[in-house]
Amino acid sequence: MESSLVKDNPLLLAINRQKTIYDGFITVQDQDFRLRIQLPADRQLKQARLHCSCKLKHLLRGYEHIVKQRLQQSADLVSFMLELKTVMEVGLKSRPECSSIPPPQYYSQLISEMETLGWDKLLSIDTEFQTLRLKVQDSAGRQHILIIKLKSKHPAEAPECSADLPLPLLITWTPQSTLAQIHHQFLLVLESLTEFWDVLDEIDRQTWILEPEKPSRSDTMRRIAIGNNVSIKVEVDPKHPKMLPECCLLGAELVVTPLRNKLNANMHLWNPDSSLLLNLQDVLEIEFPSPATHEKSAFSVECGICYSYRLEAELPDQVCNNPCCGQPFHQTCLYEWLRALPSSRQSFSVVFGECPYCSKPITVKMPTHQF
Ligand SMILES: [Zn+2]
Ligand SMILES: [Zn+2]
């Protein structure tokens, strides 16, 4: 019996001469679980006591009665250990969190890879030693964070990598790959985006950005203030940041129409060698108000109905077309306001009514999130 016990469970050994106490590990699916088996003097399994580590206890939770029954019924320790492994395999299937605990060689692999990469690049690591945050600086001096989630079967299985980027991060991985190679691939991705961030950083520095409130490195959209209640929304292509972006002018028709006409008429003047900001100013024939010359409050006029600027994600972008009024409203506020008035009229999704400020005709579309 002894020889097949050792063969099946090389990490479990009798620790006394009477062979009544066994201590060590039981291995299931490449994972080792600590346990100790105490047998009575006659080495009968029926009276045996099983001590499990926390990890093993957690795995066997709900299966205790089966384990007890197997102890009672197994002919010897060899067959009991086989039965126990079967129960543990069932347990691992129902508790995937147990199977995510990596084997010991995982940690030595991780340490040697970090030594090659350089510990100074590690910002933080979680308590399971599976999620790493690396700091990476690109050639333009911008700081980035690369998050790497290692799999328990690292390096056989590819890790999950993510970062604040405008494009999906694609990393090539083979079982021979290392963290240093991921780091290198990430640097190449950052270099390919340098021009995109140069273009956006210039806009962020020299104009008033109304949206997003705090642009992140992955944001490709900017809503730039042009004047009181007039703005332009541009969607920059990360792969071709200097090409004419998708543009949308927002504000009162009276002001927006001439700008739109200029944009259409001057589009051919767009120069891909020049910066996005300069090109936009050239084709629109304007100069954007900049933080150096204007206060931001001049462009963030609050809604004339709820008196706030930001309503969840909505900004007051519905503007009264009467040039003497020009009051901005949130779409939701104006829609609710007009719908409640008997003088208003609705046709499909558009409500026609009077501006709450100047009583001149105003229309609003039903907000898309309302039904
Ligand atoms: Zn409002
Ligand atoms: Zn008005």
C-alpha cells in the first residue's frame, strides 16, 4: 500500500515511525493543497482525522459529508486519497475562484520577469500577485499606465492587457513571451499615437473644452467653445489625427449656418501638414477663444429652465434662435416645459412652442432617452 500511496501522492509523507500521521500536500489539477491525516494506532481509516488547510476547507465546503462517508467506506488510505481527489475535482469545477490560484512556479516566473523589466516600472500589484500596474513614459514625456492581468497558467496563457488608449490594445503573446516584451510592444503602440495626442494636447491647451469635462488619453471627441452658446464638436481619428475630422456645429441656427457654410466652402484648404487647431481656425475663419483671453464661465451659460449647466451628461445645447434672446436650454428641460403648455403643438417627435424667455417660436425634438 505504502508504495502506491507515495506514487499517487508524492508530496504526502508519513512523519512518524508508526506511520499514523501523514502530512503534506494533495495535488489536483496542478494545484497543491495542504492536509494532514491522523490515523489511530491500528491505522483504521474509520477513526481517522483529516485536517485541511483553509484553501482546502474552502474547496470542500458543502462536500464534508461525502468526505466523511468516503473515510468510513474506503478500504485503505490509497483508495481514500483517490476518492478525495475526485471530490476535489468536482469542487474545483463549481468554485472557479479556487482554480485561479496559481502554482508556486508562477511566482518565481513573475519575479524573474520583473527583474528583467525593472522593478522601478511597477506602480502597484494586487494581493493575489495577478494584476500589475506598470508606469510607462513615451518619447514625448507623457505618462501612461499599463494594466496587466496575468493568468494562473502564465506564461502558457496570454495575459489581459489594458490601458487608456483610443484604440484597442493588441498584444502578441506566445508561451515564451515576457513582461519586458509586452512593455516593448506597448511603447511601440504609444509611439504610433504620439501625433494624435500632440494634436489634442494643443487643442486642450489653447481652447476652452466644454466636453468631455476632463479628457482622458482615450477620448477622441472634443467640444470646443467658439463663442456664447456656439461650439464645435470634433471627432479625431487616432490613426489620421491631422486629417479633416468629423465636425458638428452646435448653437443657434443664426450663428451656426454661416459657420457651416464656411466649413463647406473652405474644406479644400485643409492642410494635413498643419495642426488640427490651425486648420479648424482657417476653414471656419475664426479664432477660438483661449484660456489666455477668456474665462470659461462665458461659454458655460446655464439652462434657462433648471438654472444648472450640467444635467447628468446633458449640456444646455438647445438655443433660442431669436438673436435678441439666444437663451440656452437643456433638451430635456425645454421638451418637458413646452409639452406642459396648452399653447404648444407636437408633430411626431418635435414640439413647437414659445421660448420661455422671449415668447418667440422655438422647437425641440423629443430627447432620445424618452419614450
Ligand atoms: Zn435644464
Ligand atoms: Zn428666446
